[in-house]
Amino acid sequence: MNIDIGGVYDILLKIIIKSKNTMKSTRQKVLQTLTTNPGSTIVDIAEAVGINAISVRHHLTSLQADGLVNAEEERHGVGRPRLVYFLTEKGQEKFPKRYYHLTTNLLQQMKKYLSEKQYRSVFVNMANDISDEFEINLKPLSFEERLDFLVKVMESEGFQFSWTKKDGNYHIDEISCPYYQIGKEHPEVCLFDRSLISNILSIPIEEIQHKKKSNNHCVFIIKE
């Protein structure tokens, strides 16, 4: 059976991207904000949703009572710690299921009809197509300038990234991943972001150490 791999991953991307734009109510917008920006404060959420802080606090209280949101204390300099908010596992599952099920079913069919090498190449090729668009822009950039560029590219793809330098190593924090739920069942999806990081930074993918963190976050570590 012949399968147009290029066509398959184009469809896959469109399905996943479209699923991020289907939520309309204020309550759903709060959940959407915490999906793309976990660890947001009440002020952050108010600015993103376009309502006042009192209304945000009301919605968060309701969402916490329903088991959809958790709050954690975070220290930020001198003074009292502030509260930051994250979706719970139950909260993650509130997003529209039809796109999630269609995507997972599509991936299952791909696994059935493609070899493992072909299947994994789909996600690598997705990353290659994106990074190829920026090849000229990347040539004159230093490594740290490429890291800044990476943050912007990943943001355009629905991720939230930041980077720091610690003990001579570069730490790239993946604060938010639009494919988190799908990646739990199909971890090969993570090849997409790892390949994109590899391409933009111009380093072998094997040199990128990937670690899972709390609150559904990942960190990528690269030795200087």
C-alpha cells in the first residue's frame, strides 16, 4: 500500500493546530491560557483572556473545585511567594476530543502501514521543512543568537520555550507543548521538537539530552 507521507504529516499538523482554536467561553479561555502558558499568575491570565483579576479569581476557584486546575506557590525575589496555576490531568482532558481522537487514530494507522523508520521520519521531515525556511537567516548567527531564534520559532509552532546557561551547559526549558496529550500515547511525536532544536542550533540530535520535569514540562540540555 502506497502512502503519501508528505500529505499525511501536512494533514496531521493542520488537525493539531486547528484543535487549539476551538474553545470560546471565558472558562475555556482560562483553560486555554494555562495550556499554552502553564505557571501563569492571575494577572497573566487576566491579560491573556481580557478580563479583570477578580473575574479570573472567580473562574480559578470554580476550576479548582472541579479538579481542573492546581495552584502552587512560587518565590520571585524578596517578599511573599505568589500563586501560579497549572492544569491538572483532568484539565488537560477538557480540550476537544474529536481532533485528539482523529490525530491518534491517524498515527495508529501510520504505525500499521509504515515501517518504524518511515514513521519516525514523518516527524523529522516536519521539522526539516520548517528549519529549511530559516536556513539563510541562521547562517550569520552565534549559538546563543540561534537559541533566541529557536524560542521565536517554537512559539510560532505553539510551544513556549526559554533558555538559560547553567554550569557551562545550555538548558532549554519547554514550558508548554501543544502535543503533550498526543505525545503521551505516541512519544515519537517528540522527535518533531527535538529535530527542530537540532536543526536550528546545528548540532546532532544525539547531543541533546532530554529530561522530563514536573508539571508536564521538559528540559533539553546541551553541553557547551
